[in-house]
Amino acid sequence: MSAAEHVTDSLNKIAELDLDLTQTIYQQYFTRCPAASELMHYSDPHMRGRMLEQTFGLIMDPSLQGEDQYFRWEVGNHLMGYGVSKDMYADYLESIRDCVKGALREAWQPQHESGWQLRIQSLLDELALLN
Ligand code: HEM
């Protein structure tokens, strides 16, 4: 299985457990990155849910990266339109990974760890290339 498939497997397990991690993830993210908390202070739960859904989709699908693809377009929007800075991404992606890991407990496997690691690194590498 590819890194993305291992990530997908971990998220399927979350779905099977019928867990909604949205609040936990944003709480952890805002603790790690207070500047993001300030920026998202007024965003409503629906917006946060949609952002997280899109992020899950992106982590599970490497074809959304690269020239003219979703990730670059979304980063452009965030940097230009929302006042987000590049250094806010690592904490966000790692908070998501850590909350999934924490929720899965013993169902979290080494291939989940390496899959998430590779997908996060790939996104951060691409981010570093962008202006
Ligand atoms: C790969 C990572 C990310 C993806 C895919 C993503 C996706 C999105 C999407 C789809 C929206 C619009 C939601 C809607 O209104 O329907 C959004 C809004 C927003 N995102 Fe992100 N996001 C990401 C990372 C971040 C990070 C790291 C920050 C840092 C604080 C951030 C801050 C915001 C803000 C401030 C808004 C607008 C909130 C508002 O309209 O009130 N995002 N994001």
C-alpha cells in the first residue's frame, strides 16, 4: 500500500468508530499555533469542518498536488486572501495526525505513522517551493 492508502486506512478506521475529531483537532492546533487561533477566531464550526474535510481529501490524494492543482491554488488563497503564513501549515497537519493517532490508540499501526509522515512531508516540501 502507498503512503496515501495507509492514511486513508487510518481515516476509514476513524469513520468506523463514528468519531468526529473536528473540535479536538482545532483545539490542539490552536494550542500549538496561537497565531492561527487569532486568525480563525471568527470562523464558524461549518467552515472549520469544510476546511478539515478538504485537508483530509488532500492528504489522501497526492494527485491534488503539483502545478495547477488544488493544493497550490488553496495555498495561494490562504496566503493572499486569509493572511495565513506558510509556517502555520506544519502545526496544522501534525495536529491532525496526532489527533487521529490518539483516537485510534492500539489500532494505530507503524504503517499509519510512516504514511502520515510521508504525506505531511510531501505537502510541506511543496509548500516550501511556493512564493
Ligand atoms: C492543507 C491545508 C489547508 C486546506 C486544504 C484548507 C482549506 C480551506 C478551505 C476549503 C477553506 C474555505 C472553507 C469554506 O468556507 O468553505 C479555508 C478557509 C480558511 N482557512 Fe484553511 N486550509 C488549510 C490550511 C489552513 C491553515 C494552516 C490555516 C492557518 C490559520 C488556515 C486558515 C484559514 C482561514 C483563516 C480561512 C477563512 C476563514 C473564514 O472565512 O472565516 N487554513 N481553508
